[in-house]
Amino acid sequence: MLTRTRSIPLPWGNAYGLARTLLALGTAGTLAFSSTATLFRPVVTIGEYPLCQGMTAGGAFCLVPRGQFDLLRWLSVAVLLVVASGWRPRITALPHAYISFSVFSGIAIGDGGDQITWILSLLLALIALGDGRRWHWQTPAVPPADEPITRATRGWALLGTSAWTIARLQMAFLYFQASVAKLPHTEWADGSAMYYWANNSSFGFPEWLRPLTDPVVYSPVGVAALTWLPVALELALAAALLMPQRRRWVLLPLGIAFHLGIAVLMGLWSFAFAMWAGLFLLLTPIGHSFPLPTSVRTRKRATVSASAPAKDSAPATPEPAVPASPRPLVP
């Protein structure tokens, strides 16, 4: 009788590590380049931040006196830089998620990027808790085919893969909502929306770029393209999970360039870092590892060491090193 088996990929490649680094750098930038008085201030009709009500009372900035906010802010930056370095993901997973929650729930000027960072850092913590590597940049070692897989490894792999899948669905829904929410508005339908955004007093294009952007913004064809192309790209990203992997690789640089443009033109840098992290989770295979130079050197050393001849034995011809890929687990 034939039976069908389903494999669980090992999620601990450096692609998810890159997403962790981007999220940590985005939050660290918000804390480092914004003063305490800017981050924590009264908001009309709401109150003084942090509000410390309900679940938000558990945030770090609700647990210390206001006079110690500066110290806590810089301690948080230090922890986030350790997270961004990739050191011991299993140890830094929960502190990263907690700081992301504390920033999102505590600051008065939070935006969508802070919310996305909190959600993704929590999901990535579920992956990182099963990651026993020293650095999340390392290419994971491929277990020998005859080495039994422990039940604990299976459990962590299933948890991590599930969290990555939820993050993918979250990003796909986010792009779908961002695109379809624009369609009922006349300015987006007729192609003039970016004219108004470019001249917005808060998010308008910077003056130093006006010589380059004004000819586009004040051109009917240019402003229509600037308005409709982002909607089309967001729709494509929303449908990415329905596409083969080769098309997702094409969408990845387009999405990165898209959010870089938003960051440069509108100043939303923390939002860009959060969305870049989400793009790597959405568009790369689960457990993917990019061929980083350090991991390549590590693999070469491991190959030479493994193929070194024993004493008094004939020299062996070393096989060329090939990129390692995580071995799927079969439950």
C-alpha cells in the first residue's frame, strides 16, 4: 500500500535572520534618532503617552519612572543592535519581541511600521526559539541522512514553519488591503493622488529632490504612472503566494525599491525597514539561505576538514563545496 508523507522544512536559514536584523534596525533607529520628549508626549483627546492601560501596561516604558525613559531608550537600542548583529537568536528572540511591543504600545507617534514590526518580531521569535546557531547568518548544517531527527527538533521546526507561514499570509493580506483600499477614491482612480501626496505638508517630497520630482509630479503621464504603478505592484505582491518561486524572486527587488522610494520621498524609514523584513518573509522560500561570503568560507572550511585524509592514508580528492540546504523533516 502506498502512503504519502509530508515534509517540514527547517526554517533556520539566514533569510529569516535578515528579516530579524531589518526589524531590529528599524526600531533602533526610531529610538536613537527621536528624543524622549518627541516619543512620549500628550495626544489631544487621548492622554499622555505611554497610556499604560490594559495590556499596554506591561510595556517596558510603563514599568519605570518617566525620568528613566532616556536610560531605558538607550538600553533598548543596545539590545536591538545585538539582535541585529544576529548573535544567539534563541536568546535574543523574546527581548526583541518585547521591545517591539513596548515601542508600539508606548510611543505617541507610532505608525503602521511599528505595528508591523511588533507582529513580525513576535512571529519571528517563534522561529528563533528553535534556532540553536551562534549567529543567524550562518548557513545551517545539513544533518547526515542516517542521523535520527529528535521529536524536539520536529516540534520547533513545525512551530517555526507555521509562524513563517502566518507572517506570509499577514503580508499578503496587508498588500491586498493597501491596494484595494485605494481603488474607491477618485484621486487614485483618476491617477492624481500622488500629486496631492507630493505636496502634502507632512509627507510631501523633500525640497532637495524637487528638481527631479516636480517634472514627474506636474506631468499628467508622470503623476498617473506614479499613482497607478504602486497599486499594481501591491496587487502583485498580494498575489505572490499564488505564483511560482521564480516570479517571487522578480518581485523582491521591485518591492525593496518601492519601499526605498517611499522612505526617501516621504521620510518613512522605520516603515520601510519593517516592510523590507516582511518582503523577505513573503517572497523567499521557507528556510532559505542567501550565499553570504562568511557562510561560504565556513562551508569551504567544513568541506576541507571533512575531506582531509587520515594519517598514512592516500590523499582524497575533495569534492567541490555546494550550498547547503536544510534537510526536510518527515514526521
